[in-house]
Amino acid sequence: MGFRKPFRAVPLKGRDGRTIPFRKPRKGTLLFDEYKGELMLERKRRKGRERVNWWAVIIAFGSVVLIGLGLSIRYGAIDIDRIGQPEPVVALPVAGPQDTLSATFSRCTTGKRRNCIVDGDTFWFHGEKYRILDINTPEISTPRCDRELQLGQAASRRLRQLLNAGPFSLETGPELTDRYGRNLRRVMRGGQSLGDVLVAEGLAEEWQGFRRSWC
């Protein structure tokens, strides 16, 4: 049996040229079955055209977001290096005549340490290790969460900037060293504590006798 094409209603014309109105075939006839099959095919075509391709929509939306983010970073709307870093809110103090100490500080690495930053509240100066008095900053060696690590890294960078910004002085407190043998000092410039600058910028907390959670 050969393949039979779907039924299509073709307008008929009489001898006088007038179009004969189409009438639905009667049920039970071969023409009715072909007519019914044609209607089902047409409904499937319409359903296929109306169906939304959600994967295409999601991909298009993601592409627009990525392009916008890339343009923002490229033209300065977003500084990728400052993501997660609080903006400084305190002006740098100006050095006074009592500030006679200075050095060029880097990040501490393995090997002998002389002038370098360990974290936001600990540094080496002229080969000796110092812990800044009265403040505590987030940990970077044993952080409890990603947020603490990011804040700790930001505090370390900020302390390095502050120490490298000009001369400073070291002020003693009630105790000269802590239980780890580190020198306890306030880092001062122009009579203002650089530790207080870190606290004001949200990168440190005033020491309360215990470490709070940064997570």
C-alpha cells in the first residue's frame, strides 16, 4: 500500500466559476479520517511554534550579565582588586616630630624576617616581632570562613599601607610582651593610633580579652 498524503481541503469551483463552499466530511468516511489527521498535524505544528526554549533564554540572559560585568570591570565601574575590601573612611594621620621610626615593609615569607607584615595586627620591625596593642584583626592563617580570610587579607594590606606611608613611633603599654614573646606596642603617627584607623575602617576590633567571630 503506497504512502497517502495528508488530506488538504482545496476549494472547488463549479462550471459557472463560483467557489463551492467546503463542507466537513462525514464521520466514518475515508475523507473524514484524512481530515482529522490533517487537523492533528496542524495542532502539533502550532504547539511546537508556541513552545518557549528556556535554555536559550537562560543562556542569552547569562551572556548579557557576563558582558555587562566585563564592561564594568574594563571601564572602571568595578575595581576587581577591591572586591570584599572596605573603603577607607579615615584620613591618614600626619607624622609629627616624635615619629622617628621608618622602614619599607613587605609581606612576610619564609626565611629570615626583618621588616614585613604577618597579618593585620602583627609585623616584624628591624628583626623583632611586634603585636599591636588594644586591637584584634581577622585571622589569615587559620580563618573560620571565607569572609574572615578576605577581611584578614584586607587588614594586612591596609597595615602595610599605613606603615609605609611615613614615619611612626612605638608606644608601650602595661605589658611589654605577650605570652608568645612578641613585643606589645601601639603604633602611633602624629599622636594618633594606626590601630584605631583599622578599627574605624572595619578591619579590626578593639581588644576585649577574647576573639569574636568574623563569620
